[in-house]
Amino acid sequence: MSARTDPARLDHEAGRRPATQDTTRIDDTRIAAVRALVSPAMLLEELPAPAATEALVESSRQAIGAALHGRDDRLVVVVGPCSIHDRDQALHYAQLLKRQAEEFGDALIVVMRVYFEKPRTTVGWKGLINDPRLDGSFRINEGLRLARQILLDVNGLGLPCGTEFLDLLSPQYVSDLIAWGAIGARTTESQSHRQLASGLSCPVGFKNGTDGSVKVAADAVMASAAPHSFMGMTKMGVAAIFETRGNADGHIILRGGKAPNYDAAAVESACAVLRAAGLPEAVMVDCSHANSAKQHRRQIDVAEDLARQIEGGERRLVGVMVESHLHEGRQDQQPGVALQPGVSITDACIGWDDTVPVLRRLAAAVRARRAAA
């Protein structure tokens, strides 16, 4: 890890120095410590986006928006590791994916999945921003720097990035480098996340609820398209009231629930909900999570079903998500045991050797649909 992304001389966190203790008797009684947080403005000054990266982010957002609204017949494919936990491995994956993005660029808009925050059902590793050293030290300033550097590196290869927005403050540090964003199944119903999405500059997908409810995702799309006023933090790190214009590039993501919801009947059912709400009939499908019953290799079967729908003329399928890493499966963190390179430490992923055929199959389906039009 370079001194630039791990500036130990600047970042004294997690009790290495005495933290500010609150002695108030009736307020913050369960707060153990308060530590200084780098401001977004300082981090953006330290790690600025080059002009070429800004142009890539802007053009990628426009292309994705065009696909969502039917002006571009290419398929948006968000593919990559369930979560990023190692910079070098992320860049290795990005280099491989960039070559495929170029090969299939006539049919696919390839976005690398670069996820730094992980929602936990109970407890567990919360992602690279929260715990970059994977050891419970929670060096968040270091995590923010490392996350921004990875996004700069991936964009620098010419590959647009997608991520899930989980924390309400972290977008101020990285959202300028994100071409596409997601709101997860656990937060789609959150008013705060809908408000956040209404002010984000990128297209945003809302996953259906964990129980499979598509209506909550459709409600989120409608809510995020409207203007909102809410409290937040500026890039200078100051509390402020934000007034948004609304995000016209919201869409739903089918990720399954109590049952999978990726087949033709499920797509039609989801589109019926969108029609009833007066929303565009644009659907993205997540091949993982409940749609694969958390069996990573079943993503390949889900993608095949989607490809058949697309080559059969289905145009409401505008996007696909795939969890993929250098090597398939997942691994647990164990004290004193080195992690296997290129293997997920969160959800299981398909390996790179299986990813390329999936991309090739989806591209062929788009080309077949185009030829039949």
C-alpha cells in the first residue's frame, strides 16, 4: 500500500492518540469516542479527478441514461466483485474487464462493480471504507482515501464505476467518480436514501425489497424523481440544507425475494407495477442474491435466461448485474491465515473464466435482438 493511500503520518485513528471523550451526563452516554474526519473538500484536493476521468464519468452517465430511456439499445452490465477488499486485485480485475468492455462495446455498456460499503444483517466486515485493514481498527479516513484512489485508478483505465450508496455522508467523498449507483434492498424504503438519490448526479437503481416487493422499488423511483429538501454535509464538512432537483434516471433492480424474479413472467409483473405508477418500463436484473438462491454458479443460468428473453425481443430489460471476481467462491477471514488472492470475502462470486462467456452471451443476445428489429 503506497504512502499516498496510507498516509500514516496524517491519519492517527482508533485510539492511537487520546480521543475526545464526552462527559455530558444526559447526552451521548453511549458514545465511546469521537475522532476527526477528513472533509470531502480536503480529500478531493488531495486526490483530484483528471479531466479525462471527468469526461469518462459524464459520457458513461449519459450512455446509461440513454439505455434506461430506450434511446440506446445496448445492455447495461454492472459486473465485478461483491466487495473490494484489495486494491491490487481490484485493478487486476479492472484490466481484464476493460478488454472485454472494448470487445463487446457495440452491445454492452460495461460498468465495473466497485463496492466499498456492505450492509450487514447482524454484524461483520462493513467494507473497505469502514475497515480498510480488515482488522476491526476502523481507520475510516484511510478507507476513504483508499476508496477514492481505487476509483481514480479504475476510471483511469477507461472503465466506468458503479457502487452502492449505503452511508449518507460517504457520497460526498466519491460520487463524482461514480457512473451508476445502487440503493440496496434493505434501504430502498428509506426516505433518507430516496432523498439522497434525488440529488445524485448519476443514474440510480433501487432494488426490490428483501421480501420481493417490487412496489417499494417503484415508489423509490417515483420519490427520487421529485425535488427534496433535507439536511446533509457539504464538501467543506459543514452541516447544510440541500435542495435537490430530482433524479430522472432512477430505475428498479429485480434481485429476488422469497422467490426468484428474473424470468419473463417476473419481468412482465414488474413492468405492470411500473405502468400503474406511470413510470418508464425499464428493468435491471441482479443475477445474484435471491435470484441465484445465493449459489454463485446459478448466476450463469440466470444470465442465460435473460439472454433468451433479450434475443426474443424483450426491450424492457435494460440492465444486468453479475457478481464476479478473479476466482470463484468466497472465503472467511481467519486470524493468522492469509487470504486467497482474488477470492471474495463477502458474497460468493463466479470466477473470471466463467464471466467472459456470460458477457459474450449477453452481447450476442443484444446483437440478435438488434438484427431482428
